[in-house]
Amino acid sequence: MDVRSMARQARAAQRQLELTSPEERNAALEAIARALEARAGQIVAANRADLAAAEEAGLPGPMIARLRLDEGKLAGVIRGVRAVAELPDPLAVEPQAWIRPNGLRIQRVRVPLGVVGIIYESRPGVTVDAAVLCLKAGNAVLLKGGKEAARSNAALGEAMAAGLQEVGLPVELAQVLPSTREAAQELMAARSLVDVLIPRGGAGLIRATVEQSQVPVIETGTGVCHVYVHRAADLAMAREIVLNAKCSNPAVCNAAETLLVDREVAAPFLAEAGPALLAAGVRLRACPEALAILQETARPDLAGAGPAAVEPATEEDWAAEYLDLCLAVKVVSGLDEALAHIARYGTGHSEAIVTGDAGAADRFLRSVDAAAVYHNASTRFTDGGEFGFGAEIGISTQKLHARGPMGLAELTTYKYVVLGNGQVR
Amino acid sequence: MDVRSMARQARAAQRQLELTSPEERNAALEAIARALEARAGQIVAANRADLAAAEEAGLPGPMIARLRLDEGKLAGVIRGVRAVAELPDPLAVEPQAWIRPNGLRIQRVRVPLGVVGIIYESRPGVTVDAAVLCLKAGNAVLLKGGKEAARSNAALGEAMAAGLQEVGLPVELAQVLPSTREAAQELMAARSLVDVLIPRGGAGLIRATVEQSQVPVIETGTGVCHVYVHRAADLAMAREIVLNAKCSNPAVCNAAETLLVDREVAAPFLAEAGPALLAAGVRLRACPEALAILQETARPDLAGAGPAAVEPATEEDWAAEYLDLCLAVKVVSGLDEALAHIARYGTGHSEAIVTGDAGAADRFLRSVDAAAVYHNASTRFTDGGEFGFGAEIGISTQKLHARGPMGLAELTTYKYVVLGNGQVR
């Protein structure tokens, strides 16, 4: 079936879901959890077939790691479904209401977005994670996953359909689309049939979606995040924050990619932080000033880490989202230069200042234009779970509709309900 | 200067505006109002030159009417500037704040969108209306008006620049772009330099912007709005609502384009409403059943109104946004058919039911997926002023970010400010 027809069916199914109670939607999630448990064997077997094909095709190791969905990971996915069921209902928001001088009663009422499209890559867990968040918020979802995960996604989709069927809801509420390029194109062209498209994956996928889609897109995830060590920083705290922001999970968008450090404290700070980063396996791309300090202070570690561990940064490094154990390092003259650097190279994701100076912190927090700005904390906290949202569908780096971690509330919109007794204008 | 450079300057200017107080922004608006008054002669003269060129080029009458900016209209624009200055500050919203178990303090803080692009057609008043709303909310604005209004817009832009200069703010906060197609293309390609694009004008302009823009767009204004007369309607009230929704300003997006009427009351209702609509100069495009009733009951009026006044509707009529004294009329079997018709042909703008049956009203209001749904009132109230927002920048027909009339609040977004004392993850 073509994607437009699937989208039309999703729309019709969504209207049915919208009229259900929160309890009915939670029961559907529980039924999906049970169906995933019941079909765990088939799902893991389908995933093994995907993995075998991926290995045969010589896909890169990190991609194969993301593709893997063994019993342990599937159990985690199922726990996630039940955790979403337990979250507060995002539609249960008291409407804003007011009365106009002409007697019209206007209410602003929370409603689902409608039909949500997700375009993603190899991780099959996204199929379920994204679907249950959409369903919980009253939306239908169209899932366009990667070709390499086609068997896994199909098996997961069948299980979700079985769960929906069990509670008497239409299976078209959560549809796994064909994993072809054509399906993605059709999805991006389905304006008015699909209300929003959320791409999740690498920068290439996101850019292509933004450029090609006629459906409104929420741009997610590109993060060239900075940690700025101000001259008034507690240097030990700064070192821990930089290490954490870079190393705790370098493959994710809220990891730091560039370290900025004030000239006044560059020598003592880099003398401590440099060797610590190198010891953690981080390669450094440094401006000339930082390079000189690092080469002087980190010589023994350098010898161990090999010649590529500290290298001069090029212009490309300032704009790079390494998503890897690599960090650009730049010495700056102070807050102004740090702000200008972030304004130029940042992607509006997460930016941190480390300082004991409240005035400098305040100026940084007010001036930096990003989804999340931090004072004395790691950029790694930009995350739905860490923010207390329970779960997230992605991290928005645009300013329309949602910014930063998007939880259930961001999968809803509103409409105006206007009650009159014959008013005309 | 090219649009990208202008956008970069707008971004830098916006950062400066963001740090001003509400009082400073209001003072800038007052200075703009004074500068418009001081240059009223030049502005009206520039508009007369535009009008002369438009008449010579043989532009259609309604376009010339929209283009006109005489002293009276300009005075209205200036009053509008001062009215916006008096509205509450949209950035003065108490931040949501919470503390996480690890001690992180998270605040969700209201901030301007940043750089807003407006693409519009002949009405030069939009240049000022849109600019002052953007400035009030702390944004810079790039204004791409129609070629036919180029002289008027340039004169208005110079006045706004003079006002900004007077209060020491950068003139790049409100820039009138060249009125060329290339400028529009460059604006739509300026992703990351421009935060949002709002097209205002006809369906063609809006469709082109949505299809071509890589900057996030808020779709505005296409309105195929329905009035549905339910069998339990007060027919006199229904007649007044239909007449008002169609005739009070047929050129705007919240005017009704289709009348749906329950079979049970079609004969008595159309026997009254048909002649009233025809007497008001409305042409009717009717389904066979409605046609029969109208031809029977409205014969004397028909004779006077000419043969084209009542015609059979074609499939195109159900999807038509006439923006004119023309109304499609369809008899339906009841609420279900009305809902299905609106789901199929509506554009998600404004939809009204007239009924005395609370259950039918409730089902209509919950089921119809539109920015504004009405019970016993005219669709013409979907308007920022009528909703009590003071002013509006447009009416969104999409679901992301803003829906329905967009006031000052919709020209803002938020960011997360996270305060720690060394937290790592």
C-alpha cells in the first residue's frame, strides 16, 4: 500500500483514538507491552536475521551495535512502554478560558497533534519508544525506519498491531512503513495528511528531511556543544564537567565537542584537564595557544597516546560534531570572545559555562541562544529523563513549537473552542 | 546587499534588542509612531507613485484597493503601533522552575523567536503592523513585500529606521528587503540565519513558501470554513450566522465558503436563508437537493439576480476558497455526514455548528480538527482582536507552534536555563 493511503488510514484511526479516555490509551500501551513479551522470540529472531545481513553487507561496527535488539534490550524497551503508560496524561490540562465583552466564551483546549511521522535509522527500539509516546498523547504514528532494521521493525510493528487489536483499537494507529527511499519521499510529501515529521538520526538524515519535507518538521539533534571555562571557575569542577560532557557518552548530541578556556587560567587548567582527557582516550584538536600548553604539560601522556592525540585544530574543527572521543580546544580572551565563538559555531543545542562569578554566569545564560544553557553543570543533562519529563521523543534544536527535550506535552497542540448564543460580527 | 548578509545583521541586532527592557522596546515603538507621523507626506506620496504604476500596469481593482495607503489609513496604522506598545509584554512570563533530585535547578524561560521573516503581498500596512509586533516581542524582522508596493514599503522602512535610530537601537532590527523574487528565494534558503518565516497573502504565495522554504514556516490563512445548520438549530439564528459568516467580509480567510444543512430542516431553512443570501448579492452553488429547494422558494429573487445566482455545485465547489460573495450549499443527512464533509474538505481553519442540541454541539466541537470550532457563532470571530489578543501577526492553519490567531505570545519561544554546582551525569 502506498504511504498516502496509509496516512489517510492513520488519520481516520487517530480520530477514533482522540475520543478514548486516558485509561483506554494506557490499556492499549499495556496490551502492546504484553504482545511484545509474547512475541519476544520472533522479534529477537528477526533482529538476528537483520544482524546477519548487516554483517554480511559489511556495515560499520557502531551501526551494527545500534541495530542489535537482544532479549535484554527488548526487555528494556518493554519496561519503557509501561513507564510511559504510568506518566501523567498530556491531554489532561485544564483549558484556558475567558469571556469576551460580546459574551463569546473562548476555551483553549489541549488536543493531540494528529498524525506524526518518524524517520529514523538503525535502532529498532525507536519503533516502539516513539510509537508509544505518540499513542499516549492521542496521536497516530507512521514509522519509517532504516532498511537494515526492516525485519526487526516489521516484527515489532506486528506485535504493536496485535496489542492494539486486543483492546479494540485500529491497527492503523501505529504503522511501520516500507523501509524504502520512496516511502520516505512520499512521507515527506504528504502535507495535510501528516501533521508533523520528526527525524531522528545522523546529521545527513536530518538535513535531508528539513530540505525536502513539505510536512512541517521538528529538527532534532545536531549538537556542537561547548563547555566554557571562565577565569573565575573552580578548576577541579571544570575538569570534571569537561570530562563528563565529552566522555560519558560521546556518541550523543548533548556531548561536548569544543572546550573554550579563558587565557588567564588556560595553563593551569589545561595542565590538569589535558592529561585527564588524553588518559580517557580523547584526541584533542587545539588552537596554537592551547597546543603549546598541551604539548608542554602533557608530554608523557602524548607519548603513550600516539602522535595523533594532540593536533592543531583547523577551521573545520570548530564546526565539527565529532560524536566521538575527540575534542576541539580553544583559548579565548574572555566572556565576549566565548559568546562570539558560540554564536558563530554553536548549533543551538546545549552550552555550559563554568564559573564562580555570578555576573558572568548571568550574562552567559541570557546571551547564549540555545535550547539549554548551563551554569556549573555538564551539557549531558539535556535529556527528557534528566529533565524529569519521563521520556523524550527527541531533542529539538529549532525554535518553533518545541525546544530542547520533547516529552509528551510537545506531542500535543491546542484548538480554540468558542461558545456563543448567536453572536455575529 | 544580499539577504544573507541582511539576515546576519538582523541576528546581531536582535541580540542587542533581547537585552533591552520592556520600557525600552515600547519607547522604540513610540519613536516609530512619531517618525511615521513626521514622514506621513513622503509615505503617502510614495504610495501614490505605487498606485499610479499599478493602474498603468492594469493590476486588478481589489489589489489596487489593498495597495492604497492614504492619510486616513496611515493614521490607522500609526494608532496600531501605539496600541501594540500598550499591550502586555509577552516576555514577562514567570518562568516554570523545578529542582531535580540531583540538585539541578531547571527554569523554562520565555525568549524571543529571534529573526522573523515575513513574506507578503500588496498591503503596505503589513510592513509596519508586522514589524512592531515582532519588535515588541524582542525579535528582529525581515520584510519581503510585493513589488507593486516597493516605494511605499521603502518609505515605511525609512521611517521605522529613523524611529529606531532615535532611541539608539540598530536600524537592522526592521529591514525592508528588495521586492524581487530572488530576495524571496534567498530568504527561504536562509536556514539558521532566520528562525521562522510567516507568509501572509493568497493561497499561491503560501503554498510556494511552504513548498520551497528551508526555514521553518508557519502556514497561515487558507480557510475553507463551514457553517453547519443542525436539525435542532434555531433557524433564525442560523440565518443570521450564515449571512454574517459569508457577507460581512467575504475577502478574508475566516469567511464561510460552504453551508451544510440537515435534510430535516433544509426546506424551511433554505426558503428563508436562500432569498436573504441572494438579496445580499451572494451567488449560490448548490447540491441537487438544495438546488431544487432554492429554485422553488427563491424564484422571484432568482429572476432578479440573473441566471448565474444559483447553479449546481461541482466537486471543485466543495474545496473552493471563493473569498467572494459566493457560497457552496449542501444538504446532509445529519451530523455524521457533516463531520465527514468537513474532515474531507475543510482546511483546519474555522468551523461552526448551529444547534440547540448540546450533545450534537459537543460531538462537533470535539470531533472537528480545526484551529477554531464554534457553537452558535459566526466563523468571522477567528481573529486576534476578536479573541482579545490585541493584535495578530496572522492566523495559523497548521498545528505546530501556533494554531489560529497568533498574537505576541506566539512570536516568542523558550529556553531552558539549568543551574548546577558541579553536577555530572
